[in-house]
Amino acid sequence: MQLFSLLEVSEQTTNVVKWISVFGVLLVLGVIALIGYLTNGKRPDAKRVAFAGICVALSFTLSILKVSPIQYGGSITLASFVPILVYAYVYGVGEGLLIGLVHGLLNFIEDPYILTPATFIFDYLLAFMSVGVMGFFRKMPRKEKGIAPIVLGCVCVFTLRFLSHLFSGMIFFSMDSVWVEFPAWATANAFTYSFIYQCVYVPADALIATATLIAICKTGVFDQLVKLMQPQK
């Protein structure tokens, strides 16, 4: 019996790894195509690449400094999205999506946990690629030290991230993976369970990131970063 159980688990693991591997290859090809599209076949400037590396490194470091108020995932970080949000604001939607993708993959490598390829896509790709939306708000009128476009962009990013995790949680629930002991009414259906689960940590993470952005805007640091990071013409 133990042997059969072990073989069953091994087969399930192999299937997951197989699909993740296939998706990983397609993902790499997609990233290469995206880089080619964003640069129009030209060599990307060193300044842009350097700041991409710096922002991803900062975000990844800040994501390690976290607390987990809920079991099996769901962490509140030390404003880990702020560096890549600034990058997306400066360089636009396309490169924001790309840097979010890289950050999501690094988070997966640092603490991998998936049930299906679908949950991998929602939790580690779409949730982090939402940072690209910040690029839309760079075209909004903004005075020096202004916070309106920045705060609005941050709220939109975390709303999309919340929705991505929400859908992933609903998939978890449908697989009878209710890990956290909630009251009976909270586990009545997949939507309610996942909604409450995400509310435990995503709004707090969003609040910390928003407060950090407001602080660096009001002190003028944000404007200095934008000028420093302006792409070469």
C-alpha cells in the first residue's frame, strides 16, 4: 500500500513538473519575443538594463523581509513592490510587465509551492505582472511631489494582484485544499474562502507600499529617482 501511494505521488509530481517545464520553455520564448518587441530589434541601453537589475534586486530583497499571518503562503512584505513600481512608472507598461514577470519567477524560485500550472500562472506570473499597469499612470498630469497618479496606480496594481490570488485560491478550494481553519460560513464556497484568505495579507501589503510611495513623493525622492532613471534618447 505504501509503495502504491508513493508511486501515485511521484506520478502526480512528474506531471506537474512536466507541465511547468513546458510552460517554462514557452515563457522564455515569450520573454525573448517581448524584449525584441520593446526594443524594436535594437540593443537596449545600458541605463535601462542597469536600473531593471537594481529594482528587481531591491524588490526581491525586500520580499524576503516578511511576516506570514496566515498558514501556507500569504506574506506581508516590507514594501517589496515599490522599486519595481517606480521602474514601471518610468519605463512604461511593457517593461513593467517584464520586470514584474522576472520578480514573480524569482519569488517562485525562492519559495516554490504550486498545485497546478493554473495556480502557478495566477500566483507567480499574473499577480506580479500586474505591476506593469503602473506604466499607464505616467501620462497623467502630475505636479512636483504630487501623489494622485502614483497612489491611483498603486491601488490598481494591488487590485489586479488581489484578483489573481483570488482566482488561484478558488482553484485551491475546488481541490479540497482548505488549509486554514475559518468559521463555517467562511468556507461555504470557494469565492468566500479565497476572498477572506487574500484579505488577511494583500491589503496590508498594499497599504505599506502606498504609504512608502507617498513618503518618497512628499520628500521629493520620487521625482529625483524619475529624473535619474529617465531613459536615454
